Amino acid sequence: MIEINKLTIEEYYKLLDALEWKRPSERLLKIGLENGINAKYILDGETIGMARYVSDGGYSGLIMDVIVLPEHQGNGYGTQMIEKLIDYIKSNLEENEEVMIQLLSAPGKQDFYSKFGFKVKREVAEDGMYMWLKK
């Protein structure tokens, strides 16, 4: 079962920890969850995956933090979460409106995202980049 905008801080941290991803502070994570759209996958009462969409509130947004616990990967849960997010985004558009959805694919996952219609745009960026900024 997929739920929209029900992801808790504890569930988020559990999923990040499972993949050994960096944890944001609880304060910043709370703000991020309140200002974005998230999908979580619940299987047998346990949250086993998540995906988030952050947006400028207009025509542009970013899918990020797509995680399925390693022991549940390969069963279509990530696909279902991405489809649910895309459907949610589309349901908020008016007729003939478009949004640009971007994402930074993990290495080796481009084929997974291409089945939804995502394309590598080399004219925009050869490789995605990021940084962690600390005070």
C-alpha cells in the first residue's frame, strides 16, 4: 500500500540508515517533509520504501530520495511509488499544462527511470552534481 504525505521522520531515518545515506538534521528534515510531497510503501505494516518530490510550486520539481529496503528491491515497489508520485503531480495540473520533473539517478539506475519517460539531457548537464553545505 502506498500513502502520500504520511512519511514520518523515524521512517525516513530508518530508510536512510539501511542504505548508509547521510542523515539531515531533524529540524531540516521536518521542514523538508512539510514542504514536499512524499510517497511511502507499506508492506505488512512496515515502511519499506519512500520517494520524494520537491517543487518550486510551479512548473519545475525534482524527484529524490527514492529508496526501497535492499531485501525488498526488485519487486516493483519503487516503480509503484514513482507512478503514484507522477499521478499525484499530474492530478494537480490544469488542461494542457506541463511541469518539468528532474531527478539525479543513482549510478546504474538510468534504465529504471527511463521506463517512466525520463531522458538524459546532456545539453543541460553531463552529470548531476551535489554538495553538502555545513555551517
